[in-house]
Amino acid sequence: MRAIIIDDERLARKELKSLLKDYHEIEIVDECASPEEALKSIEKHNPDLLFLDIQMPEKTGFDLLQELDKSPKVVFVTAFDEYAVKAFEVNALDYLMKPVDPERLKETMVKVLSEDIEDEELYDLPDRGILSSNDQIFIKDGEKCWFIHLKDVRMFESEGNYVRIYFETFKPLVLKSLNGLEERLDQKLFFRANRKYIINLKWVSHIENWFNGGLQVVLKDGEKVEISRRQAVKFKALMSL
């Protein structure tokens, strides 16, 4: 599992990196001293996991996550305990206090590595490759089941470790990661609008300019989804002549 440590304190990065040497499943691919530096590193290395400080100069760890279109798994490492509730609202795997206690880190790594196993179980199923619009998918939510064509799905929405699937009048939840799901979808049909949503381009009714250089798409059923500024550049290139 590829990881990046993001903390403006050099000694804090050094201490955590030393503690993580005991976990051979974790490969530290980079260390970053600021959110701006981290943005470039995340784009370059495409990590599976971030060890992320919260209070940093100019931007917080939460600000960094808001700028990512794809969010890796996150473990917050901070000297402040007042952000714990907010940390779990953005689906952090855990929240470690500095100085990091080795026993507490062990608990965190159990969570991190068990999550990784779950992902492998989900995506190492018989591989159908990239799913086309005419492929049918089986969906089960509680006692309800559906077998639908992918082209009939207008949107996928991330909700923690689950994805909500929008089709017809139904919105079932399935245990999937949005990042993993995106890898299976045809990018000519499905577009990652932001960290939270993937939309079916065939369902787009019209497009509006939005704040900070972003866009807002309106789907045929009236639902509205914001395309982040970074993704708006890709969207315009994809949809242009």
C-alpha cells in the first residue's frame, strides 16, 4: 500500500516514518511539508493512503481533501483533538494524536490493512474488464435486488465506504469505493465530476458555469451536480470537438 506523509513539522514526519517501518505492507512514497506540495505529490504518485496533519500554514488538511477529485484513504495525525468529529465526517479511517503512541498506531494499522483486504475481495472477482453501457450489473441492497443495464444508471454517489447508485426511482447503497468503481467504468460514458460523484454523460441535459471556474451539470431528471474546477478542464476537453 503506497502512502504519503503530509505534515509541516519535519520531526513529526521523521517520527511517524520510523514507526511505520514495522509495517512492511506500507510503502512511504513521499513526504510533504505543505498541502500545496502534497497536491503535486498525490497527482504524481497516486497513493492509496495519506497520513495527514490538520493544522498547517495557509491551508488545513481538510482544505487539501476538498481540492482532491479522488481521495485516498486518510489517517489524520494531529496535536489537536477538537477536529475528531469533523475528521470522521470526511470518512477518515482513524485519528491519531501526536506524539503517536506505537500501540495506538497498531490499532490504526489493523483498520487500514483490513480495509485493503476488503477492497481486494471486492475487485478481485472474475474480471469483466471495462464495463460497457450495455453490460448488466447485479445490485443488492438489503432484501431488494436489481439486474440493470449500466446505461440506465445516471449517477454514482460516494457515501463513506459505500456508493449510492441512482437509476429509475431507486437509490440503493452498495459496499464499494468510488475510486475502485471508477476504474471499471467506461470513461467515454461515465465522468468523475468531483470527489463525491460520477455522472453518466448520456444523462446530461445542460451545463452551466459555476463558482471558481467550475461547472454545474443538470441531469435529465433535474438533479444537479457540480463539476470541480480541476475536473471542469478535463470535462471541456472531453466534450469539445
